[in-house]
Amino acid sequence: MGHAGAHGSPMQLSGGGAVSVRLAVAGGRIAAAEVAARRPRAVAALVGRPADEAARLAPLLFSLCGTAQGLAVARACEAALGLAPGMDAGAHEPARGLLTDAEALESHGWQAVVEWPALLGAPPRPAALRDLRAATAAVAPALYPAGDGLRIGGGALRPDPAALDGALARMSDWLETQVFGGPPPGDADALAAWAAGGRTDAARLAARLLAPDLAGWGACGVGALVERSAEWFAAALGGDADFAARPHHRDAPALTGPLERQAGHPLVVSATARHGDGLARLFAARLADMAEMPRRMAGTVTALGQADPTDRRAADGPAQAGTGCGVAETARGRLAHWLRLDGTGRLADARMVAPTDWNFAADGPLARGLAGAEVPDAAAAVARARLLVAMLDPCVACEIDVV
Amino acid sequence: MCLAVPALVTALLPDDRATVSLGGVSSTCSLELVEGVAVGDYVIVHVGYALSRLDAEEAERTLALLAELPADAA
């Protein structure tokens, strides 16, 4: 939901960090691009608290991805407490995936009806989000009716298939009406035809991004993060307290988010073959991610079963010190929390790396996509940078200046 | 990353908007996405839109939590 442009009001800045982009333009190119992210060290507020309280508070701290934050902390605590082996993960994991998918789809929906119109100079349509929000909000109570879905050890999972099917049908209808104006495009030809039709804000933005001077603009050549395992993130975060300030995978920056998830999707493969590694590819990946979400969720619903909260009597004995890492997926990409519990079961240390840390790193996808990119003039540099920022979608405000 | 800082609704304005106070700084936001907001309620605001309404206890707990953050954290 990041907003590129002049959105640095005190309210937004006090609501979190900010990304600042400084461009130097010379000789028809962006000669230098400096990307700096000011990151709120919010996890510091969790240190000193008992594990259960930390897991309960984490979702309250973050406005855009509270469910993913809560689940990542819960998973980290489960790992640190040694609960994971006793949990009915086969039941809870699909349900947890649905919780984060619903949150991610709502976030994508915000992009489509609020941020994308703004990029086109059209009025944002937040009221259009109400139906989507009603559908995504129905998912958690249809899984964990007691409201304990983010509990450490898992809540009381009692899936209501009819309610879930109804919610998924409303999500699909919403996408068809508000985003695609029909079925989603399946390849580069369909994408071009859909863009030319211009029936929705998304299609009109596609038309702009498919313009010959923009479609391949912003190619960054940064590889996908790919890594999903808690073990990898545990080693990365546990071994470096400042990992999030300069996240790296195999000694290189990495990209996370829709393109990482959908790189093999037919629309993305086809758009990449035609337009290369730039704005059109990133946008195609966002469309594919959105279109696939209800379909993937429907597949997950068929795998659901009932489960009870894990019996923690064993763990409620003498508390043991330990570390654990939890990973969760958000609209913007992969989120990981690492924490250390002391001998009393309180958090002695807490670290996290969020998608914006990866995509807006000083040498990350945005910085590399901007550096050297062709621009006719300084004003175009800002406008194009704004499009690339929107395609990478920071979770904080973003300011772009030409120096 | 984007911290959910509860903002206190201080006045309701025409066109489904409100004046909110966030750490003493007054601003306005849209209420299009939340229903039944009254003066004295807390809301989470993101880029000019109230995203959700919090009950007072939840809001106070979050504010207390945020107040404990190190000075360079937000």
C-alpha cells in the first residue's frame, strides 16, 4: 500500500518508516539511484514479554499485515518452545495459509482500486473495497470460530466449508468485477487485448505499462529470494542482528513478492518473453498473484480438517531457553521473525526481516532497476520511478527526489 | 513495517471524513472503509484512510506498546 510521491505528512511518517529515493539524472539516464529505508524497530516492543503476550500483541503493531506478523511470531514461539512436533500441523498449516492468503488478497485489492487509479490520476475508489473486505474478513471465523487462529500451538480449528466457499465466491466475483472486468488474461496476447479494452483501472494501468518505452523499463536483474524454510531464516537472522538492514541471499540481494511467487505462471512467462524484465513483467505478476489467490484458497479448503489446540502441559513445565524462527507470506512477500526465549519463557531478543527490507534494500530490486535506466528528463525519471515503486509496493510511504 | 498507530477521532466532518489526533498531531482521514465511527473512537489510519476501528482497551494497549519503543524506532 505504499504511496509514492509527496505523502510525508506527520501522520504517515509516525505510522512507520519511510523509503526515500534520490535520483541523479544525466545523459538521458538515471546516473545514480540511492534508496534508503527508515525502518521502525517495532519488534523491540516485544522483548521482555512472555511468548503468549508477544504473539497476541504482534498483530496489533502492524497495520497492513497483522495476521502474517502474528502467525510468524506464533510459529517462532512454537519452534522455540519445542511445540512444533506435537502440533497437528497437517490441519493447522492449510488453515493458516488461508488466513494469510485472505490478508494478502485484501492488500492486493487495495492496490487495484486505491493505488492504481492514483497512478493514473484517477480518483481512488476505496468504497469498492467494502465487499472484498467483508469476504476476506469472513475467512478467520469460518476456520477458528473462537477467534484463536493466531494462538501459539494452534487454536480450535472448526472449518465451516459452506461459509468458506461463500467467501471465496465473493472474492472471485469482486476480482472479476473490480479488477479484471471479466476473466483474467492468461498470456501476453490476452494481456494486450485486455489493456486495450480499458474497462477497469487495472486494465488502463496495463495499457500504460505496456507502452514500448515502459514495458521493459526498470529491469533489475535481481534473482528471486526463493528461500522459504524457517531454518534458513533462523541462520540468517540469528547470526546477524542487523540482517534486515542489508538482507542478502547467497551474498546477493534478492526479490520477494508476487513475481517471486508467480514467475512460472503462464501470463508471467509469456509477458517476460515479450517485454523482458521490467514494469510489464512485474505488473503481470501482480495480476497473476491476484487471479490465483481464490483458486489456490479453494484448493486449500478441500484439505481442511478439524484440529484442537496443542496440549501444552509438557511445555508449561519449567520454561526452557531456546530460539525459534517463523515465516509467513504477505502480499508483498516473505516475512520472518526470529526470537530467543529466556529461561522464564520471556522474549530476550526479537528480530524480523520484512519484504520491504528485501525489495527496497540499498542495492536491492528498486535500486538496481533504477540505476542506469533510460529517461527523457528529470520529470519522467520521477514518474517512472513512481511506477516501479508501485510495482514493488513498499509497506511504508515513499518519497522520490531528483538531486 | 508500517506501524499501526491508533488515532483518536476528535471530530466528524462532512463527506464521510473525520479529524483525528495522532500523538497530538491533528489530521483528517476518510471513514469510507469503516462504519459507525464516533468521536472518541480509535482508528488505524493508513495513507489517509481509516482502515479499522479499535476498542479503547486495544488502542490503549497498542499505544502503551508503541510508547516503549526506542526513540529511533519510529
